[in-house]
Amino acid sequence: MDEKRRRLLTGLSFAGAGVLLNSCRNAPTSNSFATNEEKKESPAPGEAETVEVTATEDLMREHGILRRALLVYQESATRLRQDPASVPLDALEKTANLFRVFGEDYHEKQLEETFIFPTVKKAPGAAPAYVDILLAQHVRGREITDYLLSISKADRIPSNSVETLARTLESFVRMYEHHAAIEDTIVFPTWKAAVGQSELDELGAKFEDIEHNQFGDDGFEMALKRMEEIETSLGLSNLEMFTATAPPK
Ligand SMILES: [Fe+2]
Ligand SMILES: [Fe+2]
């Protein structure tokens, strides 16, 4: 595949799929790929029943997708130092593109910055003090994603950029792991307490609508599938390989 075409596919496929699904969704009688038979209430044999996801659960499982992208970044940094040619740049580009579309444009901008942070900023306790730092980290993350998207478009990484890229990846992983942990343990619980149960239910439904409008039927499932493809392409799909070695006796 020529370089231009590779770029187009890796750069646009995830967002493009969202637009495609979105246009299906907006058609008056169509709902994504589901046939009339599939739209029936009860699940097919062997298929899991759809379970409601609360607003905070939704945000936290999105962090799960982003943490899997961070694992790709961490592994890429380690491999870059061992053998730069062993890091497929299209996998890095796909990961950065997923982080941009699902993490930054959707999770951060449309949910956290629109609904969560403004409420948390006015809440009592320790959480408001984190908001400005979290916002600054969103901005820094976008700068790093811009850099990763730009460097991963090349055929190879110039040898004098390898260490800078590895350090940038590690620094991003370090920031975002802590960022997501503070949101999961302090910011989201504060937001949940501030809005109360009935508004939480309404916002949960609203988040689902935003996700559907952005991506089609299920942005989370699309992002999960994309993440699994990237992990498989890098040989990172076997959870067992990450089991820690036994400690010294
Ligand atoms: Fe955030
Ligand atoms: Fe977040």
C-alpha cells in the first residue's frame, strides 16, 4: 500500500466510521446495521442482554479504553529503545488517532469539559482544586497527540528523534495514568454526589445520545474493537503475558 493511502486509512478510518454510522442513524427508519429482526427486544440466543450503563460507569470504562492505548504507548517506548524498527508506525498512528477522536474530542471535550468540570468546580471539598490542572493536562495531551500524529506519518523515525519520542510517550503515560486515576477516585464521585440520582440518570441518557450522535450506535464498542485490532497487530493481545514474575523467595 502506498504511503498516501496508508495515511488516509489510518488517519480517517475511525472518525470516518463514526460519520458513516451517524449518517445511518439519522436516516428516519434506519438504526445502524440492525435488521428489523435484530431490533427485536429480546437478545439472540447466546447474545448478552444490553445492560444500562450509568454516567460514571460510562466515563470510567472510557478510561479503560484510554488506559489500553497508554499500554501501547508504554510498550512502544520500550521497544523504541531496543530496536526502533520494531515499532510499526501505523499502529502508533492508529492509537494516537483513537486517542484524539475518542479520548480528546469526545470524552474530554464533550463530557468532562462540558458537564463534569463546571459542576465539580463549584462543589465542596478537595475536587475543585484539581479542575484547572486537569484542563491544563487535556491541553498538554492534545499537543502530544499532535506530535505523535505528525511523527508517525513518516516512513521511519529519524534516529535523532527516537529518544525524544520514547520520552514523550512515557511522559504522556505517566501524566494520563495519574490524571484518569484522580478523575475516577475524586472528580467523578464528587460530580455524582453534586448532581443527585435523578439528574444522574438523565445525564446518563444524554451521554448515550452524545455518544450515538458522535459515533453511531456504540462508540465504546467501536473504540474497543479498534483497540483490540491495534493490540493484536503489536502482539499485545494476550493478557497472560503481562502476569508479573514471581517475587524472590
Ligand atoms: Fe480528563
Ligand atoms: Fe477522563
